[in-house]
Amino acid sequence: MIKLNTNNLNEYSFKLENEKGITLLKSVSFTNKHELNSVVSNLQTLINTPSKFERKTNNQGDFLFNLKNEQGKIIGTSNNYNSEAGMENGIKNLKSTFKP
């Protein structure tokens, strides 16, 4: 499920959640609604393109992934995971929740 948000600075964002309401991906902020809608309309393609996922480790040793658009810009970030396997499972869950 995609949840769209607007904050008090008129910035737009979205969250991708599974059927249990667990957030799988949080977007960056977008300055206009057109840009947000453009990204949202292309999510299916991005999620199902393996090269659009960037796997990372933060300073605390947690694993996370970013989803990038066609230009390589980060459009969303996952939650932190305790293990690499957990992160890979997060990507798998994202793909299965938003499969074509």
C-alpha cells in the first residue's frame, strides 16, 4: 500500500507498507506534487529492477537499502536491519508486495 503525505512545509512524500501496515520504504521529500506523482507512477518498474537497489551499512553496523530512480537519485530508504539477510528479506518483501 502506498501512503502519500504532505508536511507543514508543503513537502510531499510517500511510504510503502505491507498488508500488516509495516513500513517497507520511506521516500525522500519532494518539493512539488507533480514530482511525487511521477515517482509513484513509476514505482512498480523501479522496484522490479534489481539495479535500482543500493545496499548499505550505516555507522552503527545496521543494514539498509535505498531505492533509486532512473537518474540514480535516491527516492526512498528502508528501515534498518540487524543483518544482511534481514535486509535482503526486506527487499524481497517489498518486491512481493508490489509485484506486477
